[in-house]
Amino acid sequence: MSHDPLQTGQARYAWREIDRREPPKRKAEERITDFHEIYSLFDEAMIREQASRCVQCVSPACVTGCPLGNRIPEWIALAAEGRFLEAAEISRRTSSMPEICPRVCPQERLCEDACVIHSPEEPVCIGAIEKFINEYALASGNGHIATAPRNGLRVAVVGSGPGGLACADELSRMGYTVTVYESQLLPGGLLLFGIPAFKLDKAVVERRINILKQQGVEFKVGVTLGKDVSLSGLLENHQAVFLGIGALKPKALDVPGADLQGVIQGLPFLAQKNAPIALDLPPVDVNGRRVVVLGGGDSAMDCLRTAIRCGAAEVVCAYRRDLANMPGSRKEYANALEEGARFLFLTNPLAIEGNGDGNVTGVRCVRMELGEPDASGRRKPRPVAGSEFQIPADLVLVAYGFDPVPFPPGSDLARIAVNDWGATKVDQNQMTSVPGVFAGGDVVRGPSLVVHAVRDGRRAAAGIHRYLTELKPSPAPAQP
Ligand code: SF4
Ligand code: SF4
């Protein structure tokens, strides 16, 4: 539909006349041949048209739906006028990675789900607009690097995933001298090693890290907390520490045959197939093999789509609940379907079957039905008697989620209080039970979204600033 609502004076009602459009997406048969991102940007005219669908709510529900509280109507109004640099400048005020979050957020559960014109109509395409204005600004070399006079205070950030990077960004903007410690040989954490490049190009992560370096953030890679450095060592050299070390202990597959050759945890598989450097992991040959992925979250979708790109003969997802109760993003589910993945809902593994050589040959499963809601409010699946069947498989990828890695017993990290399932406890400032030590992201909340980790990192930076400027007693003046 060709229409310029800004010229007609009907902008407030443009959403009735202009359909929502999705950003250009590469065809499935082309994109499964490589690991490049599948979405590209709208052009400027389309961004202006799509932005004009926003009715500029007085109490914008989209802002509440965004975990960062992004000032969405403000930057959408500017985008509708073609003032993209000003729009990006506002979006940067509330987000430390405004070009990354729109690539990986499940908007259909967050900002766009909350948009007021969603039902009766399709919501404003908030994520695509946020990505466009920030890519536009970055391409123009405009304003992402913020330098501030150093305030003489040092903070250590442990872990360079989204929480750590967001915390480092905020602190460096406030004048703190920040050093990020990363156990891998490249910074980026899950952004680099966990999220496939077809969703988030590695060059996009590298660009964001380079921005932080230009802001004065120092990165020390190949350094593991609890092994190469201790918590007390960090506290001796820094006034505060932020822990953004994630939750990387995979939930186990607890069925007979789980130790057969060809049963592999999803995260090391994703890291090996997506990391921009060779990792010290045993090679996994996928080409021509039948792959079964167990689980229904975003990691499961990533495993399915990565296996397809690695040449799997057949890729099947087995999930114990139904589609309505599947935690994975609907957008990624649709993309996986388009790329050739097959989904078996209400299907639970009973055993992994193998041959005399100890190699996987299949997954014995049982059909499930949904019973009464459990403590989480979701209907609890229960097996259907006599419904067992086998899915042939050469490779089984387990994507059941993660728990925090326990702190090494005996290390000085063990003094940090954790809850019953090992997650680090924090107060409203993201401070742990150890004064001056803060934490955020998956190590606190368990596996969650990138945008939640960014929010935690920013909150922790504000908490650290408060702690160092208001709460922490100043050293006693030296006696004459
Ligand atoms: Fe939406 Fe995520 Fe951007 Fe917030 S950060 S506006 S939830 S895409
Ligand atoms: Fe615009 Fe939707 Fe936000 Fe309202 S809720 S301000 S229509 S994006």
C-alpha cells in the first residue's frame, strides 16, 4: 500500500490503513547453506511508514513490556520523521546494546506483545525499528562511544556476556576504570559462543566490544575466576566486583542410555559450531546424520537450525508439552519449521537406544497428555499408557537448560550466599552477601533472555555507583 500518513494528517489512525510488514528475510533454501543472519534491514521509506503506525500512547504499554523500559514511542516518533540519528541517541540512553537486543529479543512476548494496537491489529514492528535506527547510527559513525573523565575508582567485571558488557558500559560512562575478565580467549560470552551467527552475526558482537574498548574498558581474556584469580585478589585491586558468569551447568538427561556415544549437550555443540575460534571440544560430525533435539526452549531451536546448516539428514525436536506451552520463541519456531525441522510435541524420551558399539541408534519415547496445572501454572504432562515409539537417531542433542555452576568448595567464592538451586542471591542493588561484590544475569536468575542480563548489568552498575559514592564509608583521614 503506497501511503504517507504524515502528509495526510491521519497519522494517528495510520495503523488502520498500513499493514505491519516483517523485515526482509532470506529464503529458507538459501539461508540453510550458511550461517549468515537471515533478516536484513527495512529501507528508510519502509521504516518511516512502519513507525507511523504507532499512535503515541500517553501511557505506552510497550515501554512496560520492554525489560529495559526503552523509550519506544519517543524514538518511533523520530523515526517516523526520518530523524534516525536522534532516534538512536534516545534509544541508547536506556540500552547498552540497542543493536543486539532487537536481534535476539522475543518481541512477541515483550514489547510488541504489549503494544496497544496488537489485537485487533498486528503490533508496531518495534524491534525492526530499533535495529534500523541503531544500525543507521553506527554506519554513520555516530555517537555510540561515550568517554568520561576517570574518577580514580576501579571495578572488575567477571564474564563478558551481555550482563558483564552492560555493566562495563555503564560504569565506564560514569568514569570508572573497568577491567573485564573472561575465561575464554575471546570476549563476548554467550553472545559469541552460544547464540548462532544466523541470529546474531559475530561481527556485530565484535563491533560492540570495540566500542567498549574505545570507551577505555580493558579486557583480560583466558582468565578464570577461582583458578587464575581469586575474589579476594580482585577486591584488593578494585573497589567493587561484578559477577556476570552465567549459568552454564547443563541440566542432565536422566534416562537409560544417556551416556552413549552421540548423546551431546546442546551448549557445547552450539559453541563448537558457532564460535569464531577453534575450541578445545571433541569434534561432532553432523553431516548426513539423523539428529534428535530434546527440549523446547530457544537453545533447542538453535540446535535444530545449527544441525540443519551442518548438513543433518533429518532434524526432529521432541518436546514433552504442546506448542502453546513451549517456552521457545514463536519467531524462531517458525524459522526452524521453514528450514526443515520437524516437531514432535507431547513426546518424552524414556531411553536412548544404541548398538553393540555403544553408538546411538534411536530415542525411545512415550506420548504425553496434559493434566492439571503445576506450581508454574503450566499443565503438567503425564505419559499415555501403551504409547511408546522410537525415533531413529544418530545424534541426540540435549537442550534442557542450565543451572549455575557451583562455586568451587574451599575457594573464597564459596562465601557468596546462594539459594537452594545454586543461584547467587542479590539485594535490590544487585549486591551479593559479600559487600562490594555484585552479580547479575543468569548466575542470579537462571537461564533467561539477553535483555534481562542487560537490565541486571545496568542495575548493578547503578548499585555499584551508589555503593561507592554513598554507602561505602570513606577511608579515615591519615593522622598527622
Ligand atoms: Fe523490544 Fe527487546 Fe528492544 Fe525492549 S530491548 S524494545 S523488548 S526488542
Ligand atoms: Fe506505539 Fe504501540 Fe507503544 Fe502505543 S504501545 S506507543 S502504539 S508502540
